[in-house]
Amino acid sequence: MITTPAGWYPNPDGSPGERYWDGVQWTSHRRTWPAAAPANGTPRAHATAGHTSDAQLLWLRQPAPKPEWPIPDPGKIERGSNRWIVGLAVLVAAGIIGFLTFMDWAHLRYVYAASDGNQLTATAGLSGFGMVHVDIPGVASVNERQLVERQEADALLVAEPIAPGLPAVVALALPIASAAVAYLRTRHRSIAAIAIVVLSMLGLIYFVYRIVRARDGFRANVALMNNEPAAWSSAHFSPGCGPIAATVVAVALAGLGVTALVLERRANPSLLPRDHYSRRQPHLYPPGGRRR
């Protein structure tokens, strides 16, 4: 994309005079050619072929208008617009990822021998923050069941399971929420939209890894190495609903990021290719930017 330098150029709408181009877009500053003074002895009062009158020379030497400060944002997002809705949706999706951390990210099911010789099936869940809860429905007594579940949970905690959902909050939900705020309230909307797409794709890779490697959440290899608990040799690992739902949200976030970028490019003509002006917005076409 060729950038036209700032300066005075003929009005893009074809009207007499010139309009100031700040290097990015047309401003509201305009000027018209002064009328040539009558020939009453003043040298070069009129422009002749190949020459310019003194009045026109003085007019051409006028300084460029001072830019307004603070510089107005021509593409500011208005409340209720499509871009505002997309930015708000990104904020909500980032909050959903943070909420999913409280859900189970890995499940473990194994069979072990109780003290009375019966075979009991234990089901354990690992939350995104690394908390373990165990459910053993085969114990009749409530008090005994609570005691056994606590003992099994303590046995699972020996391997020091990880917090699989914590990186999703620190490295994904918070940065995406910050990018959404930047998209809604600053000028760097295109950069923010690209950051949303990139972070969403990285999060998608991480969530898929957690689905495939649910075993790693419980650090099963460490537990089996230490033989604690021994019943883990026959354990069955499966992903929880946390990483599965987070994968869906990450795909939606990537789509929202692409949508935000497309809407921003349409709302800000200076980001569009040169040929776009001639097709849709000829009055905003950069000076000298005719299609060859």
C-alpha cells in the first residue's frame, strides 16, 4: 500500500479549491484559489501561461493547518454498533473461559479392593485449579463413604496433580479480555483484533492437548512410579467438560477476532486497499490514487 504524503490536494469531489490530506485521511480543512487582482501596475497580478501570479504564490505558501489536539478518532466505536457488540461478545467469552476453570478438566476411574475384600469403583475429578474430589458410590454407610473418599483423595494428591485450567486464566482469559477492552476503547483496534485471533488459536492448541492428555493432569506417571495408589495401574482417564467447553469457546473467540478485524477495516477507510476506494468510497480516495 502506497502512502500519499500530507499536503494540499485538489478536492476529491471535483469542487473548486483544495482539501488537506493528513497522510491517512481527508481532513475538514479546505481552501479556495484567490481571485487574481486586476492589472493596475501590480507586477504579475494575473497568472499567464506557464506562470503563477503573486497572489497565488502567497496562497500556495500558506502553512498547513495545525492538527487538532487531541486528535479525534474517526473510527471510534459507538455503543450499540456491530463492532461494539463483537467487542462485548469477546469480553463475555473471556469470562466464560475463566469460569470453566472451576469445572472438571480430567476424570479418573479405577477399581480397588476395600478392607472387607469387596471391589469398589472410585471416580475422581480434577478441577482446573488442581482440586481433587472422589466419589465412591459402593459404600453403604455415609460416614464410612466420606472417610474412604477422603482417604482416596489424599492418595491422589500424593502425586501433586497440576492445575490444568490455571494457564487458561493467566495466559488466555485475562489477555483476551484486555485486548477486547483495547478494541473497544483505544485506537489500536486492528492490533487488538489480531491479538484476539492469535491468543484464541494458542488457547485452542492448549485445550486440545488437555483433552488428548487427560492423564497428565493427575500426573499418573509419577503416581505409578511411586506405586501410590497401586490401583492406578488399571485406571481409565478421560477429559472433563472443562477443556471440551473451552475448546468450543476458543473457536468462537477466533471467529469473533476475525469478525472484529473485518469490521474495523470496513469502518476505517485508511486501512483498506487502494482499489477499494474507487469501488465504494470515491470521495475518500487518497490524492493521486487513481487506478492505473
